[in-house]
Amino acid sequence: MQTVVLDPLLPLVAIYGVGALVLLAVVLAVWRRLSGWWLRGLAGLALMAALLNPALSREDREPLSDIVMLVVDESASQQISDRPDQTAAAIANVEAEVARLDNTELRVVTVRDGAGDGGTQAMTALAEALAEEPQGRIAGILMITDGRIHDLDRAPPLPAPLHALVTGQPDDWDRRLVVSNAPAFAILGEPVLLTLRVEDQGAVPAGSEVASLQISIDGGPPLPFEVPVGRDIELPVDLPHGGMNVLQFETPEIAGELTARNNAAVVQINGVRDRLRVLLVSGEPHAGERTWRNLLKADAAVDLVHFTILRPPEKQDGVPVDELSLIAFPTRELFMEKIEDFDLIIFDRYRRRGILPSLYLENIANYVMNGGAVLVSSGPEYGSADSIFRSPLQTILPGAPSAQVFEDGYIPQVTDLGDRHPVTAGLEAMSPATDDEGPGWGRWFRLVDVTVTESAKVLMTALDDRPLLMLDRVGEGRVALIASDQSWLWDRGFEGGGPQAELLRRLAHWMMEEPELEEEALWVEPTGQTMRIIRRTLDDSPGEVVVTTPDGDTVTLSLEEVSPGRFETLWDAPETGLYRLTDGTLDAVIALGPAAPREFEQTIATEDTLAGPIATTNGGSVRVSDGAVDLRTVREGRPAAGRGWLGITPRGAYRTADITIAPILPAWAFLLIAALLVIGAWLLEGRGRRRQP
């Protein structure tokens, strides 16, 4: 291809000046009626042409092929039913049609699930692919998808027609479970309302007006219900315990629906106690009584009822009874009528003096059997004839006194079992070791000798491995016994003190069944797609953990001990969704992202999502289930879709291989022409003057 190009010998401003002078000379010649004015004008043009230095440019062009972009959606929603087979067939169809076209190439772009729960990021992938190709070569864009695209707002400017090859079948239908309202926190003892809905999508078969719904808490046995389809349901739920409660909702898979991945939902609600009600019964005033009171009153969430015996019945000093107190203490109301309202009862150096009748103490024992908690902090009275052990409480207490009390100094020691139990695990690390006797804690100076029951667990010992702290489960409740009343020395900082507040806090929370202090527990701490699976146990080695993925596959994992009683492993989950874990004894449920990812919120294939971009580019959409399509070439701006065919617009792009530039005439030739024209004008005007005389 040849074109004329200019290579001025002078700056354009100077050439414009020369042109102005030439124009002025011609105008002056016309005004003076010189017959050779037109020759003078041609001479000026020749001079201007010499200054502009025109040349012929010759380009050697190599034609470039047109590019057809094929975007293949391989997200999770494209893996259900027969869509993978449809996708493979559509790819083969497009490849064959492009191969049939002359001078046309195919670029394939694969789209998978976006990071996190971003869904199908097809437009983002298309924009990145278009940025790598010359826009002048793009002849058409085809997208194999189910139409569930979640980044339409990022659609790039499209240089060619966009076509959609939509997978799926006309009779597809699906059911999903949606939890639309679930609080993150709830108060124990008060029902919390959850709003959920069972929805059917697509070509729903007849008889689907009612759905089965199963609800389980913390992986427990499911409770079946029948709920209407397509209506919001408000479900009141009472949380069974404090801490994280995992509620799993599931509707069974029905034959014919696309997928069961969206038939389940998991809600995690943190159960908190509105007020912790604690009853503290002090048998007599002593140095450590204030420690218990300060510990419990320091927590604003604790309602403390403190019952202290200041004047034992055997003390006869003649003081009238009506002058001893302003009001009578409501012992019957507390220990008979409202005992179930308390979360924890603490006996601090209490001895039997007839103030609390055996009927009251028997009621406390029943309270523990039914799920209550009792903590006994014992002093010398525990080994005496008036010991609280010699009462109906004997059936629940973890240690029987031998009537021997030691008054020697000692440093409490954590047992091997205590190193594994969450109540005492890690306490030694709170104070550095100073000698061979163990942690750098201050000494205690009293120990009540007890014989431990068969089911009790000893977490701390003293003085030749005698039991100091014992825990036990009785019935549905829990009991604890501290065989000393000297823990207050740690609070006062005697000989450096010790972790008294942390020990008593853990002890109280374990007795009130806080999940983070359960000695047998299985839970997961997710970080993105990585699971930290944690098993806490008092055994030397836990069993393997079996993980069930959202697709129903199972993976068996072994755990390694990272600290006494704590076993962990890291596992990268392959996808978002609901995972179930079990070791044969304990179960756990965890949702990475939503239980039903964004890809499964809407699973019915649709053409509507891409309707806007398709209409803008004169493209079209076809169903893969309707059969193969033809690719045709159409002119730019014309409709590019019809019945059974889709069009692409050839671009005629090329690459310049070589450019040759040659001047039309040398500069001296233009000057010669200008000179001849000037001479011609002079001769013409000279003859005219001779004829005039």
C-alpha cells in the first residue's frame, strides 16, 4: 500500500510564512493585471512543494488472524447434574466451528470459583484476557456458563459480539434452605428467634408444598419437623450451654433436585449467661473469706448471695435473738424453693451446726444430681466430727476425710493429670520455676487429709502426693473439693503468691460447664480454607478424626500432641461449605464460608443475567441442550445471532512488515520547475507589453 508523506525541510511556521508571501505576490500580480500571475502562483506552489519535501511511503503488510475468545465457566455450580458433559460438548462444538473458519484463532479462558465466597468472576477473567490481546483482532466472545455470574459490574468494554451458550436443562429444579435471621449472641435461658425458609426453584414437581426439616445442636441427634415451603418460619431456640453453640439445619435431599449442597445451613450462636447466680456459704469468719467474696464481686455478671454464720448456736452469751440481726436469713427459700436458680454453691469452711437441717443438705445433693454445681473449700472442720462430709452431701463429695490435718508448709503441685486438665493446665507457666520443688509459688500451711473416691480426678497434690484439688462428675452435676483453706495466701502475695484468681476462675467456670474448659472436646479453628482441628482429652492418645466434606467424601486425619492433653493438626479444606468431624466419640460441625456457598444460592441456569451485555453487542444466547450451533461471519454493526447460529465480525487486522519511503522529486527539481515558471511568466508579460504600444 502506497501513501504520500511529507518531510518538511523547514519548520512549519517558516513554511507558512513562505506561503503567505507567495499568496501576497499572486494577489499583487492580479491587482496589477499582470497576465502571468497564474504562472507566478504555480512557481510559488512549486517552491512550497520543495520545502514540504513530499515522498511516497510503501508498506508491506502481513494479514493477522481474527481471535475468538471462549470463556468456560468451571465454577462449582457448573459441576452439578450433567453440566460438565454439556460444557465439554459445547467446547468441542466451538473448537470445530472456529477451525472451519479461515484465518481465525481460538483463545480459551477458564473461570473457577472466586476467592473466599466471591462466586463466579467471569467478567473479571474476561477483562484480564482481553487486556492481553489486541482489541483490533477480537472478532467474537463466547461464554459457556449457567448464567450465574456474580461480577457483572466489572464487565469490560466489549470490542465484538458477546454470545452465551447456557448449560442446564429446561426441567431442572432445586430446593435450598435459607437462614435469614440469626443473632451472634443469645442469653442462656431465654429463647432466641431464628428466621429460616425452605425455597424451591425451577420446574418444581407437584406435591412439594411441605418439606422435612432436621435440627441438631453441636452434632447431636437430629430432631425432625415438617415445615411449609416458600414461607418464612420463626423458630424459637433455647441454647443448651454457654459458649459457642453450633446449630445445624438440614432438609433431606429429594430425588430429582440438582444438588443437596444448599440443603443445609449452620448457625453459630455464642451463649452467654445473663447473670451468674452464686451462693456462698461461709461457716465462720476467717482470713480467706474476703478472698472468695472479692473474687465473686469483682465480676459484674455475678449475682452473689453470701450466707455467713457469725454466731454459732452453741455460743450462749445472753444476747436476745431479736438483737442479733435486722432480718432473718431466708434459709428455707434459698435451700428449698430457689436452689435451682443458682449456678454454683460454694461451701467455705462450713461445718454442721444444725443451722442447715439435713433436709436442706439432701436437697443440695439432689440439686447436684440434676445438673447443679457445688464447690467445697475445706478447713480443719472438714476432718472433724462436724464435717460436712458426714451429712447427705457424702454421696456427692469426691473426698472422704481421714480426721488428720497437716499444719506444715508446702508448695501445691500440679499432677500429670492436672497438666492435661484445662482447669490447671498451664498454671505452672504463670510462675517461673525457682528450685527442684516445682513452680515458684508461695507456700500454703494447712492440708486436710482425704481419701479420694474412685471416680474423682486429682489435679493438684501436696505433702507426699496427698490430694489437694479434686474434681468429679456426679449425676448430671459437678463437684469440686479443695482440701485446704489457704488459697488466700496467693492472693495476698505471700512468698510471691500464685495464680489464685486464675485457678478459682477456671474452677468455677468448669463447674458451670463452660465449653472452653471441658476436658473432652473436639473443635475447629478455621483460618480461610485452613482448618486447625483440635482435640482435648485426658487420654494419652486420641483416635483419628474423620472429616466429611460438603460433597460427602471422607478424609481421615491423625493428630499430634502439641501440649499435654491437646492434640492438633492443620488441614487445607478443598472448598467452602459444611464439614462434619468425628473421632467416634465426639462430633463437631464447622462451616467454611457459608454452609451453602454463593455458587449454590441460585442453581437454576438462566439467560437473563447476560441479557444486557449481549444486547449491547448485538450478540445472542442459545441453550446447549438444544444442540450444536454454527458460527458465521457478519459485518460489524449487523445482528450477530439467529436461529441455530452465532456470528463473529472479521476485523481485517494486519501487521506492517516493512516501510519504504522515496521522494517524489528531488528538491532541485522543484526549484527548477519554479524557475521555469517564473521565466515563463516574465516572457509572457514581456510580449504583452510589446503588443500594447
